[in-house]
Amino acid sequence: MKIKKIILSLAILSLVLPVGTASAQSSRGSSSRNSQQIDANILLKPDVLVEGQYVTLGDVFSGIDPQQADIAIAHSPQPGKQVVLDYRWLYGIAQRHNVPWRPRTTADQVLVTRASQVITIEEIRDAVEIALVDRGIQRPFTVDLSSENFQIHLALDAQSTIDITAIELNSRTQRFVASVTTGAQTAQQRTYRISGKYYPLSTLPVLVEPVARGQVIRPDQVEYRDFRSERVPPGAIRDINDVIGKEVVRAGTPDEPLLFRDLTSPILVRRGALVTIRLVTANMSLTARGKALENGSKGDVIRVVNQSSNKTIQVEVVAENEVRALPAVSQ
């Protein structure tokens, strides 16, 4: 009797269980298919440039419901900085806000960049120079900052002015540490510390193009440039008038300081050359022909023979083959 009851129970279970199991499997399959449905029109934006303080759904996904586009999902990085949102984080955000999207590969990601205003190293250097002048440092000088790649990134709605709010100066070593403040007296005020050194400058004449040995330097071939004073070599020429009209003894490099030993006064009158002698006084002006007995550059006093009187006189060289008689000697 017991065996018959057991067989009957097994027969009943064999009829019930497949139906119940199939029903459960069908229910789970339907639920799984519903949860895995995605919208092919919703795409990921791999590169995003945001301006505000938050990243929104519309920044990350295209093709979503416009009413969802402005929903904030994360804080933006600092101005000028970047952050990467990986596929796990994005999938979690999509599920949280019922966005029908799922990652296709583990490489799916979004690179978020925060837009910014940039204060360049040149602007910072200019502000530091003004602060040094206010502290009594005499121009001209140049400033070297410890980091030539330093930049300040500000939010787009922040004040872009900068102030040197403090400067620690060592006049012996010429080094300083400056406090650079942006957005002073606002909620976005930030202060950065930057160190550097200032160098006094010397203004010297230089050639702007190569001039060969033996050539005379023209005015259009020379101009002034600034050099660090400690790098100026001994014997450097400082007045441009000491360069123009001089003959090159040793060819120099353009944009480099010129030395007195590299130049000489050109020979305007050569020994044996015929010259024009001029005598100019308040009451008269005379000219005569003569023969040079010596070489002479501009400003040199040389001897010539006056061909009219056959007398030897002293004259001053004023131009090529032209001399000025010295009145007292001529008389």
C-alpha cells in the first residue's frame, strides 16, 4: 500500500514540475530580455568639454530624452583638468537614471575636460616685473621663473586679473618668491607661490647681419640689444656711434656683443694719395691740393705737402681723401 502511494505521488510530481519550471524559466527569460534591451540611438560621447561645475547626462550620452539631458551626474574636474569615466561607472549611471544603454566593451569610456581661462607664464612674468620695480629694482632687467611651463587655469566665469600680493626679495642673490593671487576678494580667490630670479641688463650695439673682414659697417647693419650684465665680456662696445663707420678687423657673429678689438677706424687717406685740403675760417674758405705723407683715419692728424706752396703742413682727416687744415699751423 505504501509503495503504491509513493508511485502515485511521483507520477503527480512528474506532471506538475515541468509546467512550473518552464513557467519560472519563461518568466526569468522575459525579465532578462527586458533588462537587456538597449536603444541603438543612444550613443556614448567619448570626448566631452564642459564649462560648468557639473557633468550632465546630456554631456555623456547623445539621443537621450531631452528632459534628462540636464540631470547632473558628477562634479566637473578643476578648470583645465581632465577626468576619465570608465564603462562600469557609466553603466551604473545609465541604470540609475533608466537610460537604455550598456557598454559594448570594457574600453568604453568618456574623457571629460573642464574648459578654462588660461593665465600664461608671460602674463605672470610681466606682473612680477612690475612688482619688482615697485620694490625699487631699476630697469632694464629680465625675470626667469622657476617653471617656464607654469600656467593658471580659471573657471570661465572667474575674474582673469592677477595680483602679486606679496614678494620676498633677496637683493644680494637677486632671487625672489612671489605670491600670485587670482580673483582677489571673491569666492574664487586662489593664491599660488612661484620663485625666480631677476637679472640686470646692459644695452649694447650688435650686428644684425654678417659683415666680412675689411668692410665698413653701415648704420642699417647695427642696432641695440639687451644682454644680461654678468654675461657682457670685457671690452664690449656700448655706444652705437663707436660701431658705425668702423672697419671690421675680425668678423663677428650677429646678435652678439661687439668688442673694440674687433673693429678699427678705416683708412680714409693713404700715403702718397692726392687729397683736397680745406681751410675754413670765419672770414674765408680756401681749398688746395696736396699729397699725403702718412696714412690716416677719420680724426687723425697727418702731414701733407701743399702742392701750391710746396710746404709740409699738418691736417686733420675728415673724409676719404679730404682733410682740414689746422688754422694755427697753416698761418
